[in-house]
Amino acid sequence: MCEKSGAKRVFFGNSGAEVNECAFKAARKYSFAKYGKGRARIISLNGSFHGRTLFALSATGQDRYHKYFDPFVPETVNAEANIKAIERAAENKACAVVIECVQGESGVNALDKAFVKELAEYCRKNDVLLICDEVQCGNGRTGKFFAYEHYGIVPDLVTTAKGIGGGLPLGACLFFDKTENVLGVGDHGSTFGGNPVACAGACNVVERLTEEFLLEVTGKAEYLRAKLAKIDGVKNVSGIGLMLGFEADKPVKEVAAECLDRGLLLLTANTRLRLLPPLTVTKTEMDEGLAILRGVLAN
Ligand SMILES: *Cc1c(COP(=O)(O)O)cnc(C)c1O
């Protein structure tokens, strides 16, 4: 993973939420060691999703996940995806900003390129760590090893999970130049983190994510996007690579249920539908899926 990303070290956990906890703790320690108290704030974006443990949930910028669970972890603040809003939210108290380059749960929204570049610059200038949550958009999903590569930035911490274990429970927090030595022995840990079975799965996944394979992903994505956009009742196809969202002219839950009945598994994402096909999907399978969706939307 380090070879493919330029990261220096990796901490392994068992899920996305868990490695986000690791990144947030690392950010707080980085800041505390350098500046002392008063700089513990984690800023995340409106519409973000970072997981269901309490710190990750506190950072999640969607109220629909928050019901029942307060009080939340202090110094977790949400902001609009523009640099003025980030500055306002930071108030010189922030140690990190966390983003998903393509927000999954809230509707498959790719962040604006100019904003992400500005944010990276802001973070560098103010020694605020930039964390990319690549739990959903990472591991080849967008046609790059990590989605942030589309944005021409280098983050300080990257978290990933979901696809990395190929179905086995594994999460990874990647540490880059600035953060390489932040966590020492005993600062953080996990009983099952880095267990050999899950890691064997991940080794296989990472080895298979070659340049050639990623180009295939991009080609499949172009094909699927073009066909999807032509289906009657599909609007505003969004996302990058094989991470696709769209609006339907029917209630999304009904569309998803009807598709499932007919053998096509797709997800809802807020008011939109979401397609995250396996990266190994074939053209025949894509055609089959598109035909099912066409049938459901025409019905
Ligand atoms: C799914 C997801 C998580 C949480 O991962 P779990 O493995 O379910 O804990 C965190 N961030 C993003 C962007 C996700 O899509």
C-alpha cells in the first residue's frame, strides 16, 4: 500500500469507522505534541459519512445518523465545502479536516477540484492535517488506487476499508511524511488489526490493482456511465469511475427493492440511487444489470 500511495506506514484495524478513529486520534496527538491544548477540532463536511462508532459518527455531517446518540465527541464540527466555511469552522482550533473526495452515503457527490486544491493549500499553510476518508472511494473504485489522486493533492492521513479486504474485515490508516512517527508504541492498537487472514485477502487485492487493471476499471466505468445516462428516468449521473449515483423519476427505495427482486443489487444514497459494481464486473453483466434497471424504470 505504501508503494502504491507514497505513504510511509500503515496501521491496520478491522473496519472503516475504526481506522477513522485512528486517524482522528493521530491528528489530535500530532497537534497536541506540537502546539499543546486547544487545537483538538476535527472539521468534516456537510453530507459526509465517516462511520458509526461515536467519534466517527460525531464527525459525520448528516443529521439522519445522529438521532438518539448524543452527546457527541466534543470538537467535531461540520462545514460547507468551501474554503471560507472551513476557515470559519476552524477558528484556529482545528487539528484536521477530513474529506471524502467522492461522498458516498449522501448521494455520490464528487467534491469540486478547485475546492480540494485550495483546502490542501490551506491545511499546509496552517499545519492542519488533511485526512482523506477513502473507505468507499478508495482501492481502485474510481479508476485510481485512491480517489484523491484525481485531485492532484497529497493528504497527511488516508483511511480505507470496504474493498481493501476483498470481503474480509480490514481497515487501514495510512501515514504520510508529516504523520509517519505520530503514533508510538501503546498510543493505539487493535487485538485483531492486521490479522493474517484478512491481510492475505488484502495482499491479493492490492497486487491485482495494477495500472492495467485500473485502466480497465476506467473503461468499464465510461461504458456504464454512457449507457446509464441514456436510460429513460435516469437523471444526473454523478461520481467518478465505478462509483456512480443517479436520480430516478420514481421513489428510490421502490426502485432499489424492485431491482433487488429482479436480481440487481443497488443501493440508495439519500435521495439518489447508487451503483458500486465489483471492479471485476464484465460487460455482459453490466448489460444485464442495465436491462433490469431499464425494465424497472419503465414499469
Ligand atoms: C462505510 C464507510 C465508513 C465506515 O466503514 P465501516 O467499515 O462500516 O465501519 C466510513 N467512511 C466512509 C466514507 C464509508 O463509506
